[in-house]
Amino acid sequence: MVAPSRIERGLAEATAPEGSFLEQRPLSLLRYQHLVWLNTLRRQWDRLEYRWHRYVIGYDEKRQGDLLGNWLGVAAYLKSGLILVTGSVLVLSGYGLFGLWQVRQRRSRLDRLFLRFCRRIRRRGFERICGETAQQLAQRVATQSPHLAEPCQTFATLYTRLNFDPRQPPTREDYRNLTACLARL
């Protein structure tokens, strides 16, 4: 247990008889006590630290109620809760929609063409099975509808080569060939 008088006087006074409290340190604030602007800066820092401890670290249920009452002008917890929940839902919904928009924007031209291929095949009655590759889908369509075999297999072969072979970047001619295959479906 520490005596209250020692706390009130501070560490500098408690060690003053020894003369050793940060005396030889070049960056010690006690060494520069005669500088008014530095003392003002130190006090402002202490004031900021005190507010931090009081409002952030000492935050409790009563302080939360006071804060909501002051900010929202509402003393009732039900109204405050409703406003907070509604605001949170709106913010999260906006964030989710933005994320979906970003995902949609990141699709490559090849992926967009493949999705068009899947939609065209679906209209013909062939639903793509989860995990099915373009080649497997084309093979399944070819076995059940031989008249669609050539454009489906050509599209799947070209798409697979362009999408998975990093040595050959797609050219305009490749995109034209893919689009021509789609037109024949």
C-alpha cells in the first residue's frame, strides 16, 4: 500500500532527496521545466490522456445511455436501439451491395463469355452441374444434343485454353471465335 501523500507529491518529489530521478537523461521533461511551451504541451497531453481514460476506458452502461441521449436526443432505450439497428442495417446493406458490385466488375471478359455460354445452354434445357468444367458440360450437351456438339465443344476447348494457359493471352480473334460459337447456340 502506498501513502496518499506520496501519490499527491509525485515521483519527482519522492526521489528528490536522492537526486537521481531522470536527472541525467537528455530527453527528460523534468530537465526542461523552465520551458513554458513544453510544460503547456505536456499538460495538454495529460489532459488528452485523462479524457481517453475517462470516456473510453471508463465507458459503462450509464455513460452509454447518456451518450445516446445526448447524440440522438432520445432518452428511451427502445428508440435508441431501433435507430442504431436501422442505421447498422442500412450501412451493412450498402456495404454488401457495393461488394457485390465490385465482384461483378472484376469478372474477366472470358468469364463473362462463359456465363453467357451457360445461359444459352440453360435455355436449351441443360443446367450446369456444380463443379462441372466447360469441357464436361460440352461433352454432356454433345451426347444428348448432337446438333449442338460442334459449337459447344469448340467453345469449351477455346475457353479452357485461353483461361488456363498463361503462355497464350487472348487475342481479338479468340474473342471473335468465342462469340461466333455463342451465336451458333
